[in-house]
Amino acid sequence: MQTLKVDLGERSYPIHIGEGLLDQPGLLAPHIGGRQVAIITNETVAPLYLERLTRSLAPFSVISVVLPDGEAFKTWETLQTIFDGLLTARHDRRTTVIALGGGVIGDMAGFAAACYQRGVDFIQVPTTLLSQVDSSVGGKTGINHPLGKNMVGAFYQPNVVLIDTATLNTLPARELSAGLAEVIKYGLICDEPFLTWLEANVDRLRALDQDALTYAIQRSCAAKAAVVGADERETGVRATLNLGHTFGHAIETHMGYGVWLHGEAVAAGTVMAMEMSSRLGWITPQERDRGIRLFQRAGLPVVPPEVMTEADFLEHMAIDKKVIDGRMRLVLLRRMGEAVITDDYPKEVLQATLGADYRLLAQLKG
Ligand code: NAD
Ligand code: GLY
């Protein structure tokens, strides 16, 4: 087992990473203050891991709330189901909410923990690659609004993150690829040598090689922990973690939540951000193509949906948490391994990026 730390003063917390950690009760108990525990999970993950986690929590009084599965259920209505479960079981303010599942469960359970009786203890047990490398760390919680992704939520840090890498053995291949989008993101924004490692190891990751997965998760979490430790509330550098997300969130919202997986939208969105960076002369077309090739090898889409027009993108991109005073700030690559957030770009370059022929770029690399 490896343990990293998210350094946030008195709200610091450990991230435990290893195979089989679900069966180690000693890792969670020290982070549970009261007697009551509520595990929030969904109908896919519950049959796989709920019983094991519940067994690990034997000394506590444990309830579970099993939600429907899917991004389309990341809503107020589903959040209400969590509160229904907590109140029906008379959970008090010393209860601990545990998220068992992917990013959808983690974001919703975290938001519920932030709101329930004005805030109760919270633990993340992420079971998708995406949630293990990104969403379980850093305290962003929330739900979607029909007009915009993740538009309602709170910053609320967990007490501990428990990553059992063996849970990835049951994850569908498409979901594993979606997680790789966020792994590749770290290489692009702040760790160029990691990109080189990924190019050499992407096939091992897709084949679920535990050593390769553990290394990639640990390196991703270390990158995320450093950024969150420096800028918890996203007043600066944390925004770079959203490389590809402004374009990607537009895809997710326009296509309907869940049609494109979050990681898939991030991959195509990052290709658009790389294309724009290349048009600004910040990275070379060869470097852009290097990124495209890696996404393709990870099994990810690199062409935005054909049905989306430039106007569609602009409409959705105008509703983004990085828009300030009407100015659309974008995360772009200053160079491979260094992202910047900027609103200082010619409008025509954004227009040209939205109108670029991504099918051609994909064919050249495919
Ligand atoms: P997800 O939560 O929908 O999980 C993907 C699918 O895998 C679901 O069907 C789920 O039931 C299933 N699943 C989960 N674990 C499994 C396992 N071990 N075996 C088999 N099936 C399993 O999707 P995700 O990709 O984990 O998360 C995406 C969400 O995370 C989006 O809503 C996105 O906005 C959010 N997100 C949040 C942050 C953050 O910082 N809070 C960062 C990135 C993404
Ligand atoms: N996933 C972006 C962030 O946590 O800031």
C-alpha cells in the first residue's frame, strides 16, 4: 500500500492506494467520528462491493442508499433520495457518509455530506479509474443542471480516500479508457515525462496490469494533491486541471448527460484545446499529433460530435465556471507539460478551432 497526503492544514487527509484495501477495516475506522455510517452507492456497484465494505465496517451501525446508475441521475431528485435515507434511519450530525462508486456517486455523496445537517464527515471509496485519479481527491462535489454540467455544488473535502485498485478488474473497458483521459491530462498539464511513460505503458494499463495501474494512479493523485494543496478553491492554478473540460462540458451538456462519458468528452475537448494551442503557435502540430495519438491508443474519441456546430459550442461554453465578467477563459497548453489559463487569445483562433477538421486530424494519426 502507498499513502499520499493532501496538504490542507487541519483539513489534510491521506489517500491510501493498493490492491485489496476494501478488506482492511483499520484504514477507515480512524476517520469515522461517530457510530453511524451511511454508504452511498449505486445499483451496479452495490452487488459487486457493498457487502465487502459493509463487513469492513462491522463495529459501526451501517445503512446503505443504493441510487440508480448514471450521469443522467446526478440531479436534485437523486440527492433527495440520499437525504430520505439518512433521515429515515435517523442519522444525526455525527454520521459519516461514504461514497462507494465512480465520480457520479462521489460528487453526489460529497454534496449530500456537505449539506446534511450543515455538514457531516465524508469518506471517498472510488471504484472507477476516473474517480481514483481525479474526482475523489480535492473536494469538488455537486450535481448537474440541465443548462450546465456540475453547476450546483460545494467544495467539501473527505476525511480519507481509499483506493482499492482491484476494483478496476470489474470495470468495463470503455470506462477504463474514460479514466485514462484524466490520467493523460496530468501528463499534458504538468508532467511531460509522465506522457513518455504513458506512451510506453498504455497497453499495460488497458490490460489491467496492477503494477502499471498503481503507478499511474499514484502519480496522478500526487499531481492532483499538489495542485489542490496550492489552490483548493480554484483561484488560480487549479483551473489547469480543467484542460479540455470547457469544450468537453459543452459536448456532455449538448449531447445529453451520459451519452458521451465524461472522460470521452474530456479527450475530444483536450484535442480541441491542443488544436487551439497549436494554432496560437504554443505547441507544434507534431506535439498536438503526439497527444492525439496517445488518446487514440487509450481507446478514446478525438473527434467532437459531428452534430455540434460552432454556435452550439459557444452557447454551452458561455456557461462555464471559468467565465468571469463575461470573459471566456480557456485552459491551453503553453507547451507539452505546461498548461495555462487565459482569456488573451484572438476570437478568430477560437472560431477556427471550433471549425477545424478533426476527422482529418484523426485519420492522419489513426
Ligand atoms: P460513473 O460514476 O458514472 O461510473 C462509470 C460507470 O462505472 C457507472 O456505470 C458505474 O456504476 C460503473 N462502475 C463504477 N465502479 C465500477 C466497478 N468497479 N466495476 C464495474 N462498474 C463500475 O463515472 P466516472 O467516470 O467514475 O465519473 C464521472 C463523473 O465524475 C462525472 O459526473 C464528472 O463530472 C465527475 N468528475 C468530478 C471531478 C471532481 O473533481 N469532483 C473530477 C472529474 C470528474
Ligand atoms: N477535476 C478538476 C478539479 O478537481 O479541479
